[in-house]
Amino acid sequence: MEYKVLTEDDIQFFQNTINPENVLITNLEKYSRDTTEHLEFFPDIVLKPGSAGEISKIVSYCNQKLLPITPRGAGTGLAGGALAVKGGVMISVERLNRIIEIDEKNFLVTVEAGVINYELQKALAEKNLFYPPDPSSWQSSFIGGNVATNAGGSRAVKYGVTRSYVLNLEVVLPNGDLIWTGANTIKFSTGLDMTELFVGSEGILGIITKAVLKVLTKPKKEISLLIPFRNMFEACDAVSAIFHSGIKPSALEFIEKRAINCTIDYLKEVSIPIEDEIEAHLLVSIDENIEEQLSECVEIASKFDIGEILFAETEPEKNRLWQVRRRIAEAARNCGYTIEEDTVVPRANLAKLVESAHKLADSSGFKVVCYGHAGDGNLHIRINHPKYKNSYNQPEIREILTQLFEIVKSLGGTVSGEHGIGLVQKDFLPIVFSEANLNLQKTIKNAIDPKNIMNPGKIIV
């Protein structure tokens, strides 16, 4: 597709459609990056509309003029989904930041796409309610972006990912039409499920402007424990043992020693005692039948070669542990582990994946550190390569990642568990999808966006 070049007439139209102060054509550095490796692509213009109606007018105009559109949330993505690889128009939803309604009787909340996950959590907590999806970027990521990538987080092991909580979406289609995808009901069996289609679509089918989400009653109490293992593969094996016992952890995270050390050094003010021979930790949280399940968890862990377990019951204690886990990504990046993969396998194969990742690193001359959501088999593998700091358009890194993803597939897994495909992972989809599957995805994209103006260059195009 040959897109049109932005003109002064186009800029004038946008300035007439939204307040001119929300039309940016200079100082666009902030919008040229997300948190994907060291990549930078500048849009030609950034628009910050204040309503779905304004977005509808802008998208309709871009569709007529063949101007490519990049939807933008908070820019916390790790797959390049919010990078303007074709230039053109970037539409930021940052001004759509209202919590429209908290329906306590029906356990529903209606929010605009630019609401920060953390702000929603705080508002719900005041009413003893709880929205489980909690990606590591929850203090800055937008609900719209969480929906667009089907974000997960630590609680996904017990409560499920974003998809489990989305009932209905307001979406601007690539031709400018504004639709609701479903109904504000727990059950929905009325035609094709368009809501499911847009969750995880990463902006290639339309721009999410509002979401109706299911919420739960907030757990009364939660306790976390950090279990140090002298053998990292035993830590992986302990994950299955915990689930076989009937324990239902609200979070179960695997953290290699190298990752936790990197984070403690990065944060400075956080200190956790770690024995020299420890290779990995499991960070476990329990929020029901706490005394019984906590005792059972300690008993199971004690069957392995472990160090002293660290318990966290008060909010400051839990925050200290979880701050380390939530800041690992940026700390690892600061330590040179700039390439991050988001693999997922059946959790019984977690030890094989960790072992294979380290063998691949040793044979290919790079360093690797692993951490992630062990409870659901979602392992983040970060690479520190001596020559390359990003994977995009780097043949040597591409070969390494091809080998990694072929291992993942052989273990019954797939390329991404929660970060999405975006720009940097799209070339690897043929490893896990058949040609027929990919053609079907392309057919759906072409049917909804025949001019390919919506987030071009991502996922499958």
C-alpha cells in the first residue's frame, strides 16, 4: 500500500476537528518510542482527541486520504505495537481518561481507554472491589492498551488475563464507524463474538475507546512468600508440585538470581538477603484459606533444596517483595538485557524451557536471564548480546530467536503469552501457525481494514 504524505490541508483539518493545542507536529520524541528494545520511529503528527466522536472523524478522514494511523496508549508495550513504522498519524487516547461508572450491584465498571490500570484499581478498592489483571506496567499502562494486547500479569494464574474481564467495547473502526462489540452481560451468545475479536488485536482492527469490565470482590487478605532454591530447575519443578497439592496461589513467579540481584542493585533502597548458592526464587502469593494453604506450600517447598523462606504479611513487606518483581524488566534492561521474549509453555515444561534457554545462550555467545509467571508457564527470557541491543532487522539475533521459538513450539508453547506480536515478533508467527491459519487472520484484517491504514506493519501485515 502506498500511503499519502501529510499535507498542510490535513493538518488544518485536524486543527479544526480538535483543539489545536492537541495537534502536535514538533517535539515528538516521546511518541517515537515505547519500551521495546532501542527502537525509534517518528510519526508525522500526533493527535490527542478528547472523545470517541473526535477519533471517529479523524479516522474517517485518514481512511479517505490514505493516511496510516498508529493507535497509542501509554507507550508501555514491549513488542513495538505503538511504534509509527509507517510515519503518518498517531492517535493517542491519553485524554480519554474517565472512569465513567462503577456499577457495584452488577460488578461492572465502564472506563475510557486512557484510564491507568492503577488508578482504576484504587477507585475500585474504595468500594471493596477488585480488577485482577495487573501487568508489571500497571502503574502507568492504560486499560485500552491492556485490552489491545490482552495483558496478563501476576494474578493471571488464578484469575485469568484481560480477556476474562472484558464484556463490551466501544471501538472506532478503520472507516470511522463507531460500534459497541457486545453487551454488558456475563453471558453473550448473540451472533459472532466481536468483543473477543478485538481483545488482543493490537490496534490493527480499530481503536478501542471505552471498555465495560467485570470486577470482583476484593480479597480480604493476602500473604506473599519468597522461596529461595539452590537449584533453578528444582524451583521450576516445585511449581507443578504446588498445583498438584491443590493450592490455588493468586500469584506464582519464577525469578532467577541474576534477575533479582540486578533489580536490587538498580533500586538501591530495597534489600533482600540472598545466600550465595541460591540460583532462583519462587514468589508466591495466597489470598484464600491462607493458613492451610500457606502451611501446605511451605511443606512442599521444604522437600526441595531451599534456603530460608521470607514471609511478607503487612503491606510494606509485600510491597517490598513485589516492587522487586515489578521492576525487573527495567532493571534487566539497565543491566544490558535489552532484548526480551515473552514465551509461554505448559507449566510442566518450564524447567526444560529454562534449561534450553541457557544452553542456547552458552552455545551462541550471549547472556540470558529468565523470570516470569511460572504459575501459567509464561517465561520472560531476556538476552544480553555483546554486539546487538535490539532484535529488529538483525539477522544474527533473528536466527537465535528462531531457534528459541522452535524450542518453545516443541515444548507445546507459543511465541507470546501476554506482550503481543506487534512489530518485533511478527516474522516468527509461521513457526507456530499454519499457512491456513495466517491466511485466515489476514482475511479478517482485510475485511475490516481493506486499505490497511490501521496500525500497518504490525502482527500479520
